[in-house]
Amino acid sequence: MIRLTLVDDHEIFRKGLEGLLKSRGDFEVLNSIGSANELLENLPLTNTDVLLLDLQLPDMEPEILLKKIRRIQPDLKILYLTLVRGNRYFNKLKPLGLQGYILKDSPVELLSEAIESVAKGEEYFTDRYQTEHLNTVTTPENKMKELLSKRELEVLKLVAQEYSSSQIAEQLFLSVSTVDSHRKNIMIKLGVDNIVGLIKVAVQNGLI
């Protein structure tokens, strides 16, 4: 029996995954957590074999969270759950102690395989990560659009038109902090570090 802690801010997804894992008989979900700060409050996870961690928690950047986890529990085995494709972002995380990641749209059997591999101390990455020449997101256009919500696509198009966060907020009747959060999530999902890279990927994939 592999003991798991599950961290994801989307409660429906988290509860669904928890039920799915329990039904397979090989896994026990010890903790179901909805935020980075809640996770840190519960560290160290003394009985957890594998931490299933959502990459895109809204209350903390992945690099900061991973550094904090490693300071408290350096040997904890971590498997990221994500929609992000491409290796640019994971190149930053791997030196900080990332054991692996699996895409959220993967088959259940693949998830089980990933958990079992990481629990044994092995690394588990998709083939995309291990392709050395892959430096950014390379999802087919129809799949790329599925990564972004309708609102994120609206924000992206305005960013491409050089609108500031305050101008976008005014256009879309949002708060500036909400717009900034959307911008951050868009960059994480598309695997880019700056606006130039963001526009390049967006154009290449027909998003704008």
C-alpha cells in the first residue's frame, strides 16, 4: 500500500482523484490539501510515501514552494500533476529535487505507474521532458487552446496588444490583482518566462 498526500486547489478534481486512487486498492490517501500554505502547515508529512502536488497552486510559485518543502522535508518524494507541456519550466524545478511529473490528462494506468516509480525512488517524466531539443510548449494548436480558460485567452489577447494590467482590468471589469493572477497562470501554462516568449508561443500556436 502506497500512502499519498494529494494537493490541488480544485476541490472537485481533488476529491475525484482521491476516490479514484482509493478504488484501485494499491493506494491510501492520507491527506487531501487545497493550497500551498496548508501543505506547509502540515509538513513534515511523516507517513507519506509520495506527495502528488499540483504545479499551479494560486497562493505560491512552484519554485518557492518546492524550496520550502525541501528545507522542511528534503527526502519527500514528489510527483507533480500538471497541464503544462514542455520542459522549460521543469528545467528550473528539477535541480530543486523534483522526482517527476505527469500530465493531468494521462490515462489512469499511467498515473499508477508514475506513483509506483516515484515511491520506489525512481524518476518519472513524460517522453516530452526527456527530449533534449524541446525548449518550450509544443502542444498541437487545438490542445494548446484547451490549456487556457476563456478568460485567460481574453487576457492574453489584450497583453499582446500591449495593454497594462490596469487597462485590462478596466476592459474586462476585473480587479488588477485578478488580471495579474491570470497573466502569471498563462505564463506558467505556456512554459514561458517573459512577455516576449509569451507572445512568440502564442503566435506560433494560433492563440492570438
